[in-house]
Amino acid sequence: MGDLDLAAGSELNMNLIWASILIPVATAAVIAVANARAARGLAAVGSLASLGALAAFAWQFPAWSTGGVSPEPGGCAWIASINATLGIGFDSVSLLLALLEALLIPICVIGSWSAITDRQREYYGWFMLLHASILLAFAARDVLLFYVGYEFTLVPLLFIIAIWGGPERRQAAHKLFLYTFLGSLFFLGSILFVGWQHHASTGLWSWDMGTLSSFASTRLPANTQYWLFAALLAGFAVKVPLFPVHTWLPLAHNQAPTAGSVILAGTLLKLGTYGIFRLALPMAPEGGAALAVFAAVLCTVAVIYAALICWVQTDAKKLVAYSSVSHLGICMLGLFALNPIGAQGSVLYMINHGLSTGALFLLIGMAYERYHVKDMDQIGGLAKRMPVWAFFMVFFTMSSIGLPGLNGFVGEYLCLFGTYIATGDASTKYPGLLGPGFALVAGTGLILGAMYMLLLVGRYVFGPLREPKADSHGKHGHDGSHGHDAHGADHGDHDGHGDLTGREVGLLVPLALVCLFIGIYPKPILQAIGPVVERTLAPYPAAVERALMSKPQATEAVQAQAKEDDRG
Amino acid sequence: MIPPLLFAASAICAVGLFLLLRQPTGKARFGATILGLAGLAWLLVQGVQASGALGFDPRVAIMSLAVAMATAAAVRVITTTRPVFAALYFVLVVVAGAVAYLIMGAEFMAFSLIIVYAGAILITYMFVLMLAQQAADADGPSVAYDRVAREPAAAVLCGFVLLAALSIVVSDARTNQLPTAKLEARANAAAWNRMRGMPELVQERITAELAATGKDPIGWSRAGELVIAQDGRTAMVPVTLADGSRHEAVLKAADLPVNSTSLGWELVTSYPGSLELAGVILLMAMLGAVVLARRQTDMAEDDRRAAAGLPRTNIEDADLAGDRA
Amino acid sequence: MIAAPAMLSSVLALAEGPLDAHAAPELRWAGLALLLPLASSVLCLLCGWLKVRSKLPAALTIAALGGAFATILRLQGTVGETPVVVNLFDWIDLTWGDGSRFHGFTANVDLYIDRLTVFWMLFVTGLGTLIALYASEYMESDVGKGYTRFFGAVSIFLFAMGCLVMGGNLVMLYLGWEGVGLASYLLIGYYFTKPEAVAAAKKAFIVNRIGDLGLALALFLIWQCYGTVEYAALWKAIEAAPASSEWTAQAIPWLLMLGAFGKSAQLPLYVWLPDAMEGPTPVSALIHAATMVTAGVYLIARMFPLFVVNPDALAAVAWVGGLTALLAATIGMAQYDMKRIWAYSTISQLGYMFLGLGVGTTFGASYHVFTHAFFKALLFLTAGAVMHGFAGQLDIRKLSGLLKVPGFRLVSVLAVLGCFWLAAFPFTAAFFSKDEILVSAFTAKDDRVHLLGWIGLLVAALTAYYTFRVCFRVFFGPVKFEPGHELHGHDDHDHAHDAHAHHGEFHPHGPRWAIRVPLVLIAIGAILAGWPSYRTMLHHDESNWVKTQVAQSSAFQGVAAESHGSLDGHAASSHASAHTEDAHADHGHLVLGMDAHTAVGRLGSLACIVGILVSLYVHLINRGTADALRRTLMGTVATRWIVVGAERKWMVDEFYDWVIRLPLRVIANILSAIDELLLDAGIVNGIGALPAAVGRVFRPLYGGVVQGYAVTMAGGVALVAAWVIWIWLRGAN
Amino acid sequence: MNPIDPQLPPGDPLVMLGLLASAILFAVGIVGFLSRRNMITMFLCTELMFQGAGLAMISYGRQHMDLSGQVFVIFILTVAAAEAALALGLVVLLYRRKETLSAEAWKELAES
């Protein structure tokens, strides 16, 4: 179509993106003056509207297969003095993650209807703001804007955890905030450094991701890139979280309200992985090549370490929280394989993890609403009471341990595959630094994953029915063999202990469908991810070659190359 | 003056003051006083030396005495444990300060200082002390809680680091000062200009001068503006005498307006706004003092309203716990 | 990006020979074999949703499986000698660079259909249908409770098995591999309120996962060595590139082996199968005896081209198989639970199959899989019928003379029949298949495996013994029985409850048609399974149907070079066995001075009959002797370990617990402590506490007393003053 | 002339003494304010500091032969008077609340 139409289209797209970001903000504003009763409804409507806007954008997204960015970078000035813009735009990777976010938020909101009873207005208001800031972070093409979105997520989350969380919520919230904030200072520092370097060498201020990436990857000397990558990695590793800076996560997950955990696992952690994928890797290929092994070692350790810890947890929610650490270890490992298979798997894994782990948190929260116990020593065998819940539990467990045919498999498998073939030989066009050893060690994560996840299912879902003695139905507890000869048929529609309500099922079904779709027909998503990944990894084969020769690019060489770029 | 010596002197003063603050008794107290005074003396001597004054000057001696007195009294103010004595010593400080003012040629300020402080403020303090001391009277004139100074070390440290710094600044004071001659010239110019604004004073001075020079002091009239001489020490005013003859009346420094006059003139001509502000401040202070010192009674809101002749409301007292006295 | 089909055809362009698959989009209907079970599983899910309280799910499943069976039958008629590849839809299709070899990873949902596939799917779907029919009655007490769940899982299983067998690439195979794992997890854990059942299910899944890891890694390696994971292209690549000696190529068979051993319950990963008997009996019959556990055999047969180039791997397979057969047989001799005995016999028979694979006769192995599927299903189903009738009683010491119990005659007769098959009684189907394996063991070129022939014979004797131990104990002798207490190992079993509640004494109730019909059909199948061999034996027609099926697949590729002398794997099978004879002649391989076939035939029959006679005496004629023997063995320290070991299953589970699980748990606890105490509480919180510590120093200043704040202020002033002094001094000198 | 550095004009010892005295008074005032508990004494100490300031004004005024110094002393007096009035009012108020003049009786400034 003609340029004019294209321009018009991009204009429309731009508006759609802003709509999806601003609708939640407006909703929050309305909620602030609405009454508690209306707040939940408003929040649901607002989040759904935002989802609709984003979906409409995705529907006419022109760059699904090209890997390009749409709408074109650029945007109205924001901080004119340093030429920071409100530049937003999606490429397929960020759009997929944003869609995941937009899909999860309504689920979180509606899922909180029964869980949150006090101070509902603040709650839903904060949630809307959280949504807006996450979307902003994914949509931003301007690193400063990205930083704003990235950081602002902490504020709503802080309140959500600190007000509606569990018994140790204060500590959890403080730790979450301080820890991740500390991390993102590294990130801020390094992007400011890059921007300043850009200004120093070109005399222009620019904060556009593409510009800065191309600038940093070509102009900065190797050792600078090394430190740049190290700083960015340090910044994002906290958010991911990578071993050993993961300790804020279990606490936060364990104390957060259900919806908080869902969104935390679903998309907030992805901000870290997305940051590494979007900023760290493209900006500093030399550094990435030099540090890939180090990072991969961390990931591999995380896989085993967290998996083993999961295995001895008795708190269901904590178990799933630690499993996030393990899973994201595999995800990052695939990214640091530095070849398309691993990277595509990694990006897909981000989405899968958001879906399945988010759903698991949702399910645990639903059981928690009924029993107010998460400790598997006190509660178990709930399949007897809640067969539908049990079905979904098993379903998402299988998706989370990577059962083929469900979403988890494709991503996990491709991550390991990419790691495996990331050996020095260039026959795959993408020489790597990891190789079979890493894949083997991380692969044991599959076994361990099955071990702890089936432990969760075996104790929490299956086994003899164990209910907390405290509640009025204690007489059924602790003796499966009786408990339900009486109640076997009617699945305990006792007050509060009934099976999932229609609302809850309605929340889970979409997630399950998406999981199935990705598992059965991942091709469109992989095709969408592919070009972006190749674009991101473009500078890597050369860099990895240099790293293999352990002869990082000399400064002057870079300068010379820069000269040529200037001429050409 | 040499800073290290200054610091040494300040340090000695500090130690002395510290010892005094720690409320030692008998000899120790005496020794501390001696130490403090010695440090003070050294400080003053350095000051005098630094000013480069040669030979003996009674004014300097008196000034030194006044300063010493003020300092000693100030120390007593903060070392005595009896507020009443503190207040009295403060009077002493004020008096000594006034002496210093006098010697430095600020007569008006000296006397207003005495009047305002010793006469007004200190009396207020006394009244407050009487109001507030019943409790203290039980256990003697010195109140229990203030028998021992609080963190004297920290206090003295802060104070005397500051003193050292100040003394340095003081010692620096003259480096950016104009040569005395220029200063005098400027000052005289300013004074004569001020005098220009006071025609009847000029009239009077001319009359006196005519009389002094044996001319006819009656029936003369001014024939021109007051002209300042080159050196600025004198000024000429052309006058036409009664007999029509012209004459240059010469006014000398002694004819300049006295301190209070020129001060008042300066005040109303150069600082009228500030003057107004000062008035406002005083007014506000008065009102504030009235409001603060008003005895508030514990009455339920309703009772207050009743007392004020307003209709009663049915507001719970709990709501008003806040604005109870 | 180059789409997968294009890529495939580009590979196929330079292909010739019987192994060259050609894309056959017209055969898309073959996908029904996968689609129907999937559909029925979805429908079962819906039934569960709608709380259907009838046998509808069973009907749906049976219909779907029957449809799948029909599809396979039609396929059998259609598929020729050359494999065909049917692309259903694209699944994983990554390309980069120019998308050529090593620049792309393609794993689509394809079907790779050759005779081997069809052969396998035939008995999988056939038995699946029959056993589903059986289960429709067997599980009826669960109608409205677990019924839908059960049949849904069965459907999932058959779908996954279909993917495993018919999948066109290794990722599809992996999909099926894990899918059957899921199904068996769900079905073993069917009675999910029983802790043992849940534990068994978990064990099965995890042990399988170990094998799956091997399979996955092998898959990676295959891609790395040959640039593709699709069979059609892979065979070409293997043919193109002769056996490379670098470790990657060498490691592939070993990793595949790991996967196969996990799924087919071989040493050292067999421990999950006996526990898997916690599941309902039809499940044990279908999944843990007939079909799923043979997936390992299928894998190795399918991947045989990768094995033939690696004699060491083959020898390892053979030895593992042989030893597993022996070990399982010894354990089976000392068990009392009927289902467990059959479980160990399954392991033992699977050992036979791997032995066969190891000595290079994929035909023998597949043939044994085929025969074994029938008679083992028969045995399990009869056991299930007994269990069903006697309220879960399975202890062979508490059941006797069922032949005379009204309502159980048919079942008993069929069971005895099955026992003859399992014991490989001469001229039963199993006899021929076992014979094939043992002959190859004796005549294999690789001298390292000849000993296995004798071991195989020994195992044959043991098998005959413990098989008829069960047979004589349970079905012959005086009628006496006591009902089980476990009530189908399942507390939801209402009618069993009633049985206890209402009338104290127990009436065994015989099975109805839905159980009898499948039993009879399977028995007929078991008899007919021997048909090809009968033909071969009677009028020396060498065209053995099974061999044809197997020969025209990758399973025979390169078999020539390795085990059958000059046998040309690509030639028609009639030559094949002819050449086999020559091969024996060439080797001059005489066992006890006789031709291998005759010798093995006689020895096998001898072993079988000896075993039967022994157990006839010990367990029927004079039942006391067994206990007497046991007592004598227990009596002397030198020999008691035999009994204890055999009865305690040689302590393998305990060994694993102590050597693997326990240390792992300890480590895990340590790590967890490290994470919470050192990392989090120690380092992180420690760093977090630093500012607080600094603050605590100045805290007294801010106690609220005016002077505190004053001191701060004055201190600030003093600092500024000190700074002034410093400046002055610097200026001064 | 000036014995220490001749290029400086001869200073006025009175000015020097006055400045020193002002510094000392100010310092002593601070020390007192920090070290006494009695609120009245503390206010007296602030008055001491005022004294120091005033003296400095006068001295500088003399040094520069300018009247502004003295004018400012007037303002200082004003402020001092206002401060005294308000402060003493406060003291009385506080004394009524707690029946003591000790500043340490008041800790409401502490956060938490």
C-alpha cells in the first residue's frame, strides 16, 4: 500500500498503543473516585479494553514476519534538552510479551474479585497503574522511557504486596523494592553512559534503542563493551532473577497476593529477560560473547540449585516460586547460546513461563482462598474436593515440566537444543560457546523439574485428602478412605470448599487454550520471533569467533571501523 | 595575627569552659576559671597586637576590660545552675556590651541596649522565672534537672571550632578594608551630605560660627549650597550678612550632627521599609505572646460554646480532644 | 525461509532404494489413527465436564479406537514397500542462513508410514480396542467418578502411542514418548487417594524422565551429526555418511539405549514397572505389558541403522537385555502377587526382546513383541478378571482351583493357555519368536554375546517354572479362596463395600460378556500370532509375514553387514532367511554339533518342559515342598540370601533410595538452608543492614530533645567552620 | 605601622577587640544553648548570641565608618525583643503543660 496509507496506518497504530497504555491509567483515575463495589467492575472493563486495543493493534501489526519495528521509531519530544522522546513501537517479540501482559491482567483483576475484600479501590487502582507501566516498558523504543516504565512497576507492586500481602508482606515488599531498584541503577547508569558516549562521538543526543544499539555495538571498544554488558547483565539479572541474586523472589512471591504473584511471575520477571534480550545483547556483542559462558554457568547452577531447593519445599507457593528461578535459568541459558534456536526457544520460554507459572499461582491462590493454607504438610489430596481444580493443576504442571504437545515443551526443548549445538564449529553459521556439557547439566533440570512438580501434584492435588484441622470440615480430613465414600460423588459443595466457580474456570480456560495452541502449533509464533532474533544476533557470530580466538577486537580496530562507517 | 596561636588560645578557653561546665568544685573550679581567663587574655592580646596599634591607649584598656567582663559574665550565664543568676549575669553581659558600644562611638545604641535589654527583656525573663519556678523552689533555687550540663564536650567542641573559624575571619577582616584616609573621606562626605538635608542645623551652626568669628549673627541669609572642602574635613557655606557683605562660613567636623541625630536620619532615609517591618514584627510578637500565654481552660466544646453564648451542638468530646489545652 | 515439505523433497530428490520415502499427501487420512483417540479424549473431557454418569465415555473410546484400528488395517492394505511421509501440519520449523542442512531445524507433525509402523500400530490399536472393551465392564464400579478420567487417559495414551510409532521425526517420537509417559502417570495414579498409587505414578514418570533425557540428548546429537531429525532425511544422511568415529556419532546409540531402557523397563531403570501395577489391571495389560513398554524396542528397531554401525552398543543392548531377563525371572520366582509376577515376567520378556535386538535380529525382537503382546495381555486380563471377581485378591497363596469355581472356568482356561504361551511351550507362537532370538544369539558374529544364548535358555526354564507356579497354584488344586481386603485397591469401590456390608460371606461373581469377549479374541490372536511360523514350518514357505513387515523398514537397514552375514537388508525377505541359512553355514555355527535352529528348538523345549515339570511337582502334586525348600534354604546362612534376595527383589529399590535419592535430598536440604540463611539472611540482609547500622550511630541525636537537633545544627556549622579554617590554612601557606 | 604586615592600613584595636568579643559571645551562646536543659537559660543563650551579633555589627560599622552597622543593631534589638516575647510565652505554655522547664521533657520531635 502507498506511503500515505502506511503513514496513516502507523498513526492509527500509534494511537492504539497509547490507548492500550492510557486506558488503564484513566481507569485508575476513575476508580479513585468510584466506590469499592464499582472498582472491581471498572478495573475489569478497563483491563479488557486495554487488551482489546492491543489486540486490535496486533491484528494489523505489519511487522509480524519482517522483524521490524512498527510504528516507526520517533515520537513527540519528551525531554527536549537531551532529545528524549516518547518513542513507542513494537516488534514481534515485545508485542508478544505485551500481549501476554494484557492477557494476564484481566485474569488477575477478575481473579481478585473474591480474594481482595478490603481497600478495593486502591488495589485495583494500583493494578491498573502496574499494567500501564509494564505495557509502557514493553512498548518503549526510547531507553529512558523504557527505564521509566521498568522502574515505575516497582511502585504499584510495592503497595500491592505491602498492603494486601501475607504476614511478612512489609519485609517482602521492602526487599523486592530495594533489591530490584539497586539492580536497575546499574542498568540506568549504563544506558546513560551509552547515551553520553553517543553524544560525545556524534554530538547528538539520541536515546532510541536501535540507534544506541548500533552505535554501541560498532563504536565502543571491546573492553568498554565488556563492562557495559556486565553492568547491564548485573542490572537485569536481579529482575530475571539469576542465581545468586534471586533471593528476593521466593519471599515476594510467597507474600504477595495471588494476583501479585501471577503478574510478577507472568510479566515482571520477563522485563529482566526482555531487557537482556533487547538492550544487553544488541548493545555489547563483544561483551556478550565474552561473558556468555559466565552467565551460562550462573544459569546452569540456578537450574539445578533452584530445582533441588524446590524439591524440599513444603509451601506450595514457595515451591512454584523457586521453580521460576530454575525455569528462567533454562530460559536465559537458551539466550546465551547465542544462536537462533536457543534464542527463539528462550523468547518462547518467556511467554510459556508466564502462562504456566502464572496459572499455577492462580490455582494455588484459588485453593488458598478456600483453605487459607499453603503448607503441603497440612493440606493435600484436594483432587477429592475440587476435581476441576485438580484437572487444571495437572494440566499446567505438565505444561510447566515441558510435556510435549503443551507450550512448555517447545521453548524448553529449543533452549536446550540451542545450548547443545552452541559449540565452536561454524557449520551451523552460529558458532557458540556452550556445547553439550551445559545442555547435559541443564537437562537434568528436566528430571528434577519432574521430581518437584510431581511432588507438588502428588502431595497437594493427589493422595489422601488432608484438610486443615481448624476448619469445620476437619472430620473429612486425614482419612481419605472414608472422607468421601460419603462425599465421593458430590465433590464437596460445602461452603467455601466447593470446586472452582464458573468465574474461576473462565479465568483458567483461556490460559489453557493458549498453552495448548502454542504447544500444538507454535509455528506462527516462532516465525514471528525468528527475524527479530536473527536481527538481534546478527553481530554475534563474528564476536563469538573473536571470543573463541580469545582475541577481543582491539580498540583501534574499532575506531578504524568507525571511521569507515563515517565515510560509508 | 597567627592562626595557630589563635587556635591554641581558643582551645585553652574551650578547656576552661568545659571544666567549668562540668561543675567542678573548689580548686578545680578556680583553676578552670584561671585557665579560661588566661586563654581569653591571650586571645585579646593577640587581637590587640594584630590591630597593629602601638603604644598605650586608655580606650583600648577600657575596651579590653569590657570585653573580658562580658565574656566572663557570659560564661557565668551558661555555667550557673540557677536561672535567676543566669539572668542577672546576662544583665552584666549587656552592660559590658553597652560599654563596648560607647567606646566604639555608638552612644545611642549603647543606651538603647541598656534600656531594651536590661530594662525590658530581662524583666520579662524575671517574671517568667517567677511564674515557672515554683516547682524548682522545692529543691532549692537550682533546679534538679539542670544541675549538670548536658553533653558539655560536644557543645564546647562545636562552639569553639566555630570560635576559631570566626577569629580567623576576624583576623582577615582588615585585608579588604580601604585605606583609613579614603574611609574617612567617604565617611565625612556622607556626613556632610546628611547635614545638607538638615537646613536648620546648618542655620544654627552658621550662626554659631558667625558669632565665634565676631560677625553679626543676625539677619544673615544663605547665598548658596554647602560646599565640601577637598580634604572633606570642612565645608563652606556662602552667606550674605545683614550688611549685605558676602562671607564664606566654614563648618568643621565638630559641627557635624551627633550620633543619635545622624542615626535617626539614616534610619528614616535609608531603611524606611525595614523600619516598618520591624514595627510589624513587634506587633505580631505582642499578639503572639498574648495568644500563647492565655490560660486555656479544659472545657468541652459545648461548654465553650455556651460560655461564648452560642447555641449548644452535640459533638462528641472525643472529636475535640485535639484542641484541648 | 524454506518450508519443511520443500526441504524434505529436496532431500528426497537424491534418494533411491526401498528406504526412500516419498511424500504422500493423499494418505492424509492415515492421520485418523491419531485424530480419533485424540477426539475421544477430548470428548471424555467434555463428559467429565458435564458430569456424565453413564458408560458413554467407554463407548466413545471403544468406537474411536476401533476406528483407529480400522484405519491401520486399511493402511496395511495401502502402504507398499516404500515408506511414505504424510505431512499433517507444520509444527516446529526453524530456518536461518540458507535454510539448508545445519541451517534449519524442522520437526513437523508428519507421519512416517512403513511396514514396521503399520505392524506396530496394528497390535497397539487392536489390543487397545479390546482392552478398552474389557475395561468398560471392569471399571463400571467407577461410573460417574473416575470412569471418564480413565477412558480419557486411555485415549490420550493411544494418541501418544500413535505419535510415537507413526511420527515422522524424532521430535514427534519424543512427543509420543512423553505422552505415553503422561498417560501411564495418570493411569497408574488412577486411584489417587492411595499414597502408593501416587508414589508409583511419580516413580514411573521420573524414571522415564531419565530415559527421556537420554533420548533428547540423542536427538540433539543426531541433528548435530546428520543435520536433521526426520527419518526420511536421516536414513539418507546415514547412508551418505558412513559410521563416523567421532564421539558424537558414537554416543548416539548409547543415549538412545538409555531412553529405550527407561521406557521398556530394563536394567538399571526397570524399577518403576512392578510398582506400576498399582494401576487398574486393564492399564497394566495395555500399557505396562502389551504396548507402551515395547516402545523401547520400537525405538531401537526404528533407529537400527544407527546401532548396526556400533557393535559395542549392540553388545551392550544384548547383555542388558539378557541380564534383565535373568534378574527379573529370579525375582518373579519368589513373588506371591499375581500381577507382580506377571510384571516381572514382562520385564524378563522385554529383556528377551532387547537381547534379540542386541544380537541383530530385529525381526525376532519384533516378533516376540508381537506374540508377547497377546499372551501377556491375556494373562493380565485374566488376572484382572480374577481380581475383579475376588475383591482384589491376588495372592497366589490364597487362591486355588479356580478352574472349578463356577463363572471362572473360561477365564481359568484362557489363563492356563496364556501360561503355556508365556512359558514358550513348544509350537506356541512365543516358542518361535524366542527361538528366533536365541538362534541369533548363538549364531551372532559377535562372540561376546554367545553366552547370552545359554542364559536365554536358563531364563526360559525359569520362566516356565514361575509361570506354571502361578498356574498350578491358582487354577488347579482344591477350591479355596479368600476375598481380598483391598477391594480393587481402591476405596471408592462401592459394590465391594456392599459386599462386606450386606452379607458377611463372600460370593465371587464371574465376569460378563464385555470381559469374556475380549479375552477370547485376544486368546485367538495369541494363537494366530504363531501362524507365520506354522506356515514356515509346515510347507517350507519362507515368506514370513512379520519378517516382511519388519524387513521393509529401517529396522533391517545394514543388518546385513552386521549380524546376518551377506544378507542384503534391502532385498525381499524371502531371500533374507535363505541367506540366513547360508550365513549360518558360512559361520559353520553349530550348537552342540547341531544346526542352530534345531538345537535351540530342542533345548528350548527341554528347558520349558523341565521347568513345567518341576513346578508341577512342587506346586500341584506336593504343595508342601516349596515351603519346605524355602525353609531349608532359609535355614543355612550360606543360602538364605537367595530366598531373601529374590523375595526382596534383590533390594534394588532400597539401593536406589540410599545411593541416589537420599544423598540428593540431603544436598537439597543443605542448599535450601544455604539459600535462606547464608544467601538471603546472611549476605542480602546483611548488606541491607549496613545503612541501618550507620543510622544507629546518630540515633540518640534524634530522640526528640531540642538539643539533639541543635547539636546537629551546630555540628554542621562547626563543620563548615572547620572547612573555612582548612581553606584559610591552605591559603596561608 | 602595622607590625605584622605593613601593607595593611593600621587597624583599630577597638574594632579587633569588638569582633573577638562578638565571636566569643556567639560561641559561648551556642555552647550554652547546647548544654543547658532549662528552657529559660537556653533562651538566655540565644540572647547571648544576639549580643555577639550586635557587637559584631557595631564593630564592623566602626571599621567601615558607616552607620548601617548601628542601624542593623536596632533591627537586631527588635527581633530579639519579639523573640523574647514569643519564646517566653511559649515557655510559660510548655511549663503549664508539663510543670517543668526541662527541655528534655519534650520529645515529640522524634519521628516514630
